[in-house]
Amino acid sequence: MAEQARTAPAARPLSPHLQTYRWPITMATSIAHRATGLALVLGTLVVAWWLLALAGGPQYYDTFSMVARHPLGQVVLFGFVWSLTYHLLNGIRHLAWDIGLGFDVHAANRSAATVIALSLLLALAVFAYAYAVKGLYP
Amino acid sequence: MSVQTPLARVQGLGAAHTGTGHFWRQRIGAVALVPLAIWFVCSALALIGADRDAAVAFLAQPVNAIAMALFVIAALNHMSLGVQVVIEDYVHDEGPKIALLMLNIFFAWIVGAACLFALVKIAV
């Protein structure tokens, strides 16, 4: 029996990975930090397009505005803004850890929830401001 | 053959000979980006609903042009350092890994050059 197990190892993961654990909130924030960082790579293209459209002249800027105001454009922009607020706030959390602050389990859990809530709130506030105060509807 | 012990080999700058350089540059960028990203979000808020002329006038002001240039440079530098780690974590075949690591650097250069060119054209 033992010998058979050695010759034909079961096809189970050698090291338990993402799909095996119930996610602690700190694991979710860590993964989201990397995911939002990658999303911000696309965000640099949005900023580059905005700057190039501004420099190019009215006809280029009209195209940019039209795409940005389209519902799909608004979804992309919301993703960009939330990625930015999340990566910024969670980045500050990482910098605090680097100097040894808030590294115990309870503090890390609490700051994780704070960062998720605050980043969503900030991103929603930006869009609420655009829609309600500035009267911009996509 | 080296007579160094394994410990001696990794002391100082370590086995990769770059020490904590990558970590440190990533943190310098992160610290710089805290005020710069806050400035960027505030500026974007101020420009919501503004037309092209207002946005051009805003970026033509020296303080805003310089802040925008710093934001772009710091963000792209921080980005390529971060994406480098992602590539090193997930891509293990030597060929594709080296190609992606080069592409990562080129991407930052190209986007950076485009942004700075646009900024100069707007501000001058």
C-alpha cells in the first residue's frame, strides 16, 4: 500500500494554493493590490491618451471626450479611479507595515476593511460629484 | 571554485548582486506617489466637466505641468518595478520571461515619452 502510494502519487496540489483556503480579508487585499496595480498599467494608457488628445487639438479631444462619456468608457474610468484609490490607500498600509506599524492580525484585518470601504467610498464620491454636482450624465 | 561560504556569498549585495535596490526604489516611488496621486485625483476632480481650453490652461501652468510630469515619471517607474515582479513570479520559461521583462521596460519608456511630449506641447 505504502509502496503503491510512492510509485503513483495522488494528483493533489503539493502546496495548498488560492483555491484551497477560505480567504482571510488580508489575502483578498493583497491579491487586490496586485490586481489593481496591473489595472493601473491600463490606467497609464488612459492618462497618456488624455494628454495626447489635449496636445493634439479639439478634434482629438472630442474623440477622447466621446469615448470617456460613453457608458462603457465610464465603466473603464470607474475601474481606473477605484484602482487608483485602492492602490493608493493600500499602498499607504504597506508603507506603514514597512516601518513596523499595524502588523498584528487584528490591526491588519481592521485596516484591510477600512481600505476596501474607504477606496470604494472615494471612487463613488468622485462619480457622485461628476453626476450630481457637475451634472455630467454619461 | 570559490572558497566562500554560502553565507558570505549572500552578504552585502546578496546572491543577485543588486541587494535591496529593487525594494528601495519601489518604496521611494511609492512615497513620492502618495502626494502626487492625491494631487492627480484632486486635479481630475477640478477638471471634471471642463472643456479642452480649461484643461490646457490648467496644465500650461508651470506648477501643474511639473507636477504632472513628476506624477507620470514616478508612476511609470513604480509600475515597471511592480510589473517586473509579477513577470518574475508567474513566467518561468527563460525566453518568454526575458522578452516580457524587456517589453515591460519599453512600455514604460514609450508611454513616458508620449506623456512628456504631450505635456511639453501643451505647456509651451
